Amino acid sequence: MKKTLFWLLVLGFLVYAGIQFGMPYYRYLAFKSDTKEIAKIAVEFKNEDEIKDKVFERAQELKIPIGREDIEISRTPKYVRIRTSWFEVVDILGIYQKTLTFAVDSKE
């Protein structure tokens, strides 16, 4: 009985830790994909501020900790480039903390 309880606790901890590390990576991959799509349709926007607003809106929806000023937009007749970066601290029960750094650089 004690052995089963121990393994259930270990399994529960592993699931918890996996979710704590997995969510920042999920947000990163979703945001990276979204910025690539926004860059593709950027010809529809009149200026860089509209592109930045769209990117910032998506970041807020995904709860990515960036400010509007952290988003860089470069636009030429041939391409649109969206760049930003951020970090998130993963805390596992106050015992272990890990800082994860993410960067997005989409050019279409």
C-alpha cells in the first residue's frame, strides 16, 4: 500500500512538473506560429503600428510577458520581419526554479 502511494505521488509530481515546463513551450510555439502568419498577411496593414498591435494582442491572449515596446517590426517592399524575446521563470514547488528564454524572429 505504501509503495503504491509513493509511486502515485512520484507520478503526480512528474505530471505537475511536465505541465509547468510544457506550458511556456506551448505558448512559445503558438506565438511563433502566429507571428509567422501575421508577417504573411502584413500587406493588409497600413503601417508598422498596426502590425505591432496585432502581435501584441496575440501575445496578451497567450499571456506572454512582453510589452508593446518589446516588439520590433521591420518592413520593406520584399518582407516583414517581426522580432521579440522574453523569459519565463518556472517554479517547481519553490524547490527548483529555472529561467526559460524565448525569442521569435519571423520573416516573410
